[in-house]
Amino acid sequence: MATDRAAPAPHRSPGEHRARLTTLHTAFAEFWRHPSPWLIAVSLAGAVVARASLGHWQWTDGLVLIVLLALSPLIEWLIHVGVLHWRPRQIAGLTVDWMLPRDHRRHHRDPRDLPLIFIPWPVLVGLLPTLAGIALLAPGRIELSLTFLVTVTAFLLSYEWTHYLIHTDYKPRHRPYRAVYRNHRYHHFKSEHYWFTVTTAGTADRVLGTHPDPAAVATSQTARNLHGIG
């Protein structure tokens, strides 16, 4: 999504943060060298332990899981379009911009820079407790709230892994992952105006009209320079 650093690293040598990760083993080992996966994984483990300790499983737990999984491509699309591709603008004489879209522009400029792939850890430091607070303070069964929290944090970890793996040198071997891989690669190297989902291909993009035939789309001159603002 963006970077696990708030500012560009000065004087970075060419090739740094660009290790060739051609196997799942090397990619998996590198994944855990970054802070964001750990933050999410620890939160997920805590939520799983808390939910399992309470028990009292009901059909509504399964319903929460199904609804959140069904909505996740749409939520992913909305965040990608509305937040990550936010165009800086002047409001009351002030330039409105912030970390996520700013770092996402850096990610488009250099899709192979590994730290730029991850959700920024400062964002997670605020997001994960917020999600926990929303879940625990929501009315209704605490068990259902924890099911919600487990599902959301599991999706976040899945997003991090999928997005990261797409940007490594590991090549897809199975049809479902090939579709996801191509979908996101089109977004980076064909046109930034389409193919906004990351963990799925042809889901929310089809519904919202951003999944065209790649052969009919001209290669964008600003795919690596979002909004053409440098």
C-alpha cells in the first residue's frame, strides 16, 4: 500500500531494498523483516486467543465472516481510489495531503522498493487499536465483536502478504494467483486509472467499471508518476 517509513531514506544506494526474491521461502523470510506484518500478526493472535477463550459460537459469527469477506473487495477499492490516490489540493490556502497518498505516490514511482509496499507502521499503530476499540465498544455480544476483529485483522495480514508477494520476483504458478498478479501489475505498469483491487481480480473492479480489456487501454504516461505532480 505504501511504506513502513514516514520519509524517504536519504542517500540510498542503488539496489538497496531490492533483493531478488524468487522463491516463496526467500519471500516469506523477507516479509517478516518488516514491522507492519508483525504489528498485524500480533494483533491477530491476540484477537484469536480472546475469541477462542470465550467460545459460544453461533451462526451469526459465520454471517459476520461471510459479510466482511464479501465487502472486502469493495472496501479495498474505495480506500485505494479515495485515500491512496488522493490528489493534493488547496483548501483555504493550505495544501491538503498526508502520509498514505504521499507514500503511495512513492510506491508507484518505485514499485520494487520493498519497504514502500507495506502499510506504514505509524498508520497501523493508530488503526489497530481503533479497530479493537470499535469492536469492543460495539453493542451486542462481545464474542461477535471479537469475530469481527479476527476477520478484519486476518484480512489486513492477507492484504500485506498478497501485495508484497506481487511486487517480489516470485512468479505465479497457479491460476488464481496469476489473475491477482496480472490485475495489480496492470495497475502499476498499464494504467493507474484501473484495476484497483489487490487481493482479488475482477471483483469490485468489474462492478465499478474499472476492469477493462487491457488490450483496449493505452499505456498511461503517469502510471509511475501519479497525477503527474512529480
